[in-house]
Amino acid sequence: MNIQNKYSRVIIALHWISAALILLAVCFVLGRELTESRSLRHTLIDFHRQCGLLILLFVLPRLGARLITAAPAAEKGIPHILQWVAKLTHLAIYGFMVALPILGWAISGAKGQAIKLLAFVSLPSFVSVDPDLADTLEQWHGTLAWVFLSLLALHAGAALWHHFILKDSTLQKMLPFAKQNPAQKELVPAHSTGEN
């Protein structure tokens, strides 16, 4: 099926990279809860932290790409209220992709842990060492993470609803290998309408 109006390759790549990093972050933190080995728990939380920092790193170019390219037009027949719900959900997802890694970064600082990106780039702490603050931030981080995962489940469910129930091309517009009309330009002016 040829898709007439598709996301840019950059946005598609950043979307799936972000999705993979989020999935890995969840697996690492859940895996940590399933083991009693202290060294393995330390390794898994460090991998979780690295995924969070990479998500934060990738969300910045992703937001930039969204500002200079337009989302494809919404499918015909979708009520305006659902289009607005989709836009607000996407906005919230971006917000969580910024807020959760920053909270994790703050937790590390409050615990007095060195913060490095990919073991090479040392990152400064922006909070002072404070175990009580670290506990509070961990509670916030955990609660917000579950809210974020609920939003992602809603997002994925909506994509599947479009694909299997409505049978439109909403999901295919974000798939990397779905065919696209060759006449479509890679960058679409940002003033076009549509949803992300």
C-alpha cells in the first residue's frame, strides 16, 4: 500500500530509537527488581540510567525535527475531539521523555553518585547530596513512570485501533519500511495541519 503522506525519515528513526530505549529502560529496571545479586542490580540500574540519559539526548533533536516538519494530515472521518486527544497525548509523552530522565539525573545527584553518559561524558549534578530528597524523587520518578507507561499503552492501542479497526494508514505513516508516494518531499512545511 502506498502511503500518500508520511512522517519524515528523521522523525520515524527518532521515534523508533526512543521506543527501543524506553523498552530497554523498563526491562532493566524490572530486571533489577527480580534479582538479589548486588552487582547485577547495580549494573542494571546503571543501564537504566544510561537509557534515560539517551532518551533525553534524543528527545531534543526529535522536538526540533517536529518543529521544522509537519505531521501528516489526520485521517478523514476522525472526530476533532479525538484529534485533540491525540495531540495532547503526544505533548504529554514528550513532556515525560524530558521530565523522567531529569528526575533520574536528580536522584543520582541526591544520592551522591557520579553521573556519566556512556561512561565517557561526566555530567554535573544540579542537586546537593540529600538522601531524603533522593527518596522523595524516587517516589515521584516511579509514580510518573507508571503514568508514562499508561500513556504509551494508550498511544500504542490507538495506533493498533487505527490499523486493525479503522483500517487506515495512521500506523503505516510511522513504519520505516512502509512505501510512500515518491513525489512527496522529505520535509513538509511546518504550517501544514496534522497530528504527530
